[in-house]
Amino acid sequence: MDAGAVVFPRAKTRQIMVGDVPVGDGAPITVQSMTITKTADVEGTLQQIYALAAAGADIVRCTCNEPEASEGLARIVPRSPVPIVADIHHQYRRALEALEAGVHCLRLNPGNIRKPEQIKAVAKEARDRNVPIRIGVNGGSLHPDLYRKYGDSVTPEAMVESALQEIAYFDEVDFDLIKISVKASNVPLMIEAYRQLSEVTDHPLHLGVTEAGPPPAGIVKATAGIATLLAEGIGDTIRYSLTSDPVDEARLGRVLLESFGLRERKNVDLIACPSCGRAEIDVYKVAQEAQDAFADRQLPLQVAVMGCVVNGPGEARDADIGIAAGNKRGHLFIKGENVAVVPEDEMVPTLVEWAELITEEGMDAALARAVSTRDAARRAAEEDRQRNLDERGDDANASEQLVELIRKKR
């Protein structure tokens, strides 16, 4: 975590183990996603699991909705790089089969499996195997009795009560390896449900906005709900539920946690200026090229793409490495210090090269490499900075002209 970064105090929860991954009690918040393949398609499902793991998923859920899916899980679990959660729908026998297949966790929806004897049968078997269960309450599938009790509508109180009823069944068979979610597609409803749940239980909580929809709106909704709760210290594991490639869910979850300082950076954090009157390149185009170039590289750095050398290095001085445009050339800087000059069309490849050097050999080695070019780079940057100022003036965005116009109209 960066020096001086704000730390969000986390609510105290119990800890469970999902395979070899700890969840709760201060363990790193984990990222989850779910495969969209038929679980009976073992090779196709494993391929997606590996892609999710590479994108940052710590835990992956697979549907177990038919006997063939249970059989598929028996073949998938031993070959998976991450713990597997079996998603159980309406048939409790699938849960028992999934446990037999060796899954690391079950997800049960109290609104779908309602008979107490079936719920307790699954909990007993999970208890004997030391396998946790996620109580997955969903605002769209509450027990009919709870709908009626709360005025035929979904309320935070109804979702919390659903979770507590399920815990009570588990208590009867002495099972407490539990994590809980109370998801809804309505963001304020979801937030309030988790707040209330956090007040009445210390079981670890799985955060998500269900059926958030396709990007970009789905990303905004999911982030609004999950991030609000994380900032309040609520949540032990998260999932973006998007109408999109599940690999996107894993990447977004990882980025969110890294942005909050809740997980160590694994991939590049690319920052870029929004462009302005001083920009001497198409910032959007170059930033996208950089995003694509760094996409599959595991480089835990903050990288900056800036449109001009006048403000760029200073505004991005906290970035590990960056490049700023000026007079058809790029000015490479490390921690705000100019170290090299390259042709404009080599800006992105140069960023990648030096970012890899920093990752492999360290910041000191990169700066040592730049000793022979540093003075020339500083002079070139100053020349381009002064040329930009001479050509575009101190107010490249004509801000002061607008201010004067506003004053005249008062």
C-alpha cells in the first residue's frame, strides 16, 4: 500500500476456508466469478476457470443444476487452479453430489430449497466434510411467506430475515462454516440489506449487486454497491455480476480492490490525463494502445500517459513510470524525473520496456540505466515545455477569457 494511504477499518468477522483460501477475519478480500459454460463440458469449463484465475479470480463458482454437472465437477475439481464453489438451484440432491465430487464450497439459495429437512441434510454432510456453505439470499427469489410478511415487496429486512432463518436451520445440526450474501439488483436496497446484516451477524459477507446488467451501466451499478460497503468496512469477498464475459468480472473485482488498497497491485494501474488545449497527441488513442499493450502483463506498477510535457511529469509524479508528449517525441519519466526521450511512435513500446525493467530489476536499476541519458532528457523536456508555453501561452484552454466573459455578463 502507498505511504500515507487511507486504510478502511474492516468489520470483525469469523474466518472460513474455501479450499486453501481464507475468507473473513482480516484475510485479504477475495475476488469471485462464475463460469458460464455447461459444467458437464469439463474441458471448456476448465479453460474458463484458468482464464478467470489468470484475470484475478481467487474463487470460481460453477453451476450444478443436473446430474451431469455433478459428474463434471468430480473431473473439474482436481484440475482446477482455484477453489470451486458449486451453485445449487432447486434440487438438494445436487448439493450432496457436489460434496461427493469434492467441491470446496456450496452456494444455497434459501428461496429455492425450502424444506427444512433437506436444508439440514445438506448442512450435516457439509459439516462432516468441513466444507463451507454460502447462504445466497436473492431479492428476486425470497420465500413467498417473507414477501407476504413485508407487504409483497422485497425489503432489506426480508432479505436479512431469510439469511437468519437459514442460519437457524444450520444451528440445529451444529454447522457454522457459513458466509452470506443478500444481493439485489436495486443498489440502495442491496446496500441497506448488507448494512443490517453486518449488524446482526459476524459471519463473513459476500458482496454483489445481482443482475447488474451489461457494461457500462452494469459496472457502475456493481461498483456503486460494492465500493460503498467496502468503504464502510463491510465485505470479505466480492463478485461483479455482469452480462458480460466473466473474465471481465474477475478483472474488475481485482481493479476495485487494488484501487481501495485492499489488495496488493497485481496488474498495471494505468492513469492518463483527460486531454486539454496543451495536448500534443491523441491522448485517448495512445492511452488505449498502452492499455492493450499492458493487458496481459503482470506488472504491479502505476503507469501514466500524459498529453503534454508542460504539466504531465508533475501531475503524474507519483506514478512509477510515465511518458509525456512534446514536439513529436515522448519524454519518459520515472517518479516524475525525466530520464529519456524517444520518437512519438515509440512511446508505448518504450513504456512497456522500462516497466518490465523496473518490475524485474527494481527502481534503482532503472534509474541507474538512465544516468547517461538523464541530463539530455531534462534539457529536451525543458525545451519542449518552453516551446509549448510560447506557442499556446499560459492559458491554453482560454479559461481566463471565459472568466472575463462571465464577469461581463453579471
